[in-house]
Amino acid sequence: MTPLKSPFASLAICLMIQGNAASHPPERWREDPPDVRVEFLVAGRPLPQHTTRGNEAFVAVPRWGVEYEIRITNHERHDRVLFVIGVDGLSVMDGSRASEQSGGYVLEPGGSTRIRGWRRGMDRVAAFTFTHGEDSYAGRTGRRDNIGEVWVWAIRERNAPPVVTPRLDASGEKASGRSAAPSRADTGTGYGDELVDRVRTTQFVRSGSVRHLHFNYGLRPDVEPVYRDERPGGVFTPPPPRWKRN
């Protein structure tokens, strides 16, 4: 997970690669942003998204206390794409401040997978849960500036040779309008139950072809919240104070 010396190379997590398009050589590096999709799922169903401007959207949260997943899809036909994800301003990989240079997940051309939580190791995550902002992972670790926001950088691979990555079983133990949106501090993402979620590392050379997506999320104005109680750095996301493994 530690960045390599080259400013364009890093080790990224690669999981649940789908499709066989990796057998095709990549196209020449292009400046246009990669064709990708990001969705938020509860019980396997996408949550409503309301586009606000440009690459920004508001995601309507059903209630506090439920787990959710982020489904990422690479619609490119020939290029691998690195997805760097920041939830409430924090990298889902190691809990540090999220940026375009953070680690992330690599998908093969045509691939799609679900990001289920804060990564705790190569085979487990702490589930994403909608919760009160003060009870969120960012809130409980004293980093409240971007609670209620999700950032995604989708980065096309730079002139890399075709790579065939083994399929991985990422199954776990648990299945898990913008006009009146609540304030950012109302809803955040908690550090939930530990789930089995296996990944591997892969080398990825970043290009300058990047798509940046920005989501705000919160309770729908007509829904009452249902509340459930439930050292940044290192390789993976450290648990917040008073977190207990279930």
C-alpha cells in the first residue's frame, strides 16, 4: 500500500475483477476522463442520486443504522482504472486524508465490484454504516470537515501492458431532492461490523486521465432519523475510539 518512488506509480488494491477484456491491449493514453459509474447500495439496491452541478450529486439516505456499499464500474473497453475513494474526507484504504494520490481499487475493463467498508487488512473491512455525524468514523477521530461527502477519483492506467489478474472471491459473512438536503454534519459514515472481504495488491501506473466525482449524502427531508449506537496512519484504517469487533 506504500507509494512507490515514481510520482506516477503506486501499489493499489485489486479485487473481484470481472470480464475478460484484459486480454486486449490497452489503447494509447488519452486525455479524456475514463467512463465510469459510482452507485450507493443498501440491501443491494441503488439509492436515489440527484445531480446538482457538473460531477456533483446528492445521495438520499433512507435512515441511520443501516449498512451500505459503494458499487464502482469501469465501462472502459481496454483500460484498467484505479478508483481512489474518500468517505467523509478520509481514504477508505488507510484512514488518512483522502487525495488523488491515495491508494485505491483497480478494475479491469468492463469490471464492477462493491466496496463494502473501511479496509482493516487484506481480507477484512469494517462495514460502511449511515450514522449521526458525531458517531461517524471521521467524527469519532476528530476530523469533521468533510462529513457527509464522498470523493471518487477514477484514474486511467498509463500505457501499461495487458495484465491478467486472478479472480478473487470477495464474498463476505454478511450480505449486507437536493433542494432540502440536511447539513453535512447530520449524517456520516460509521465504522461498522467486521466483514470478510479479500483483496490483493497490484502495480498500477497512473496517467493524467482522471474523472473526479463528488457526492453529498444525507437523510431525505421527509424521513426521521433512526439512530443506532454502535491513529490514522499505518497500512489500513485503524478503528476509532471505543470500536468493538462484533
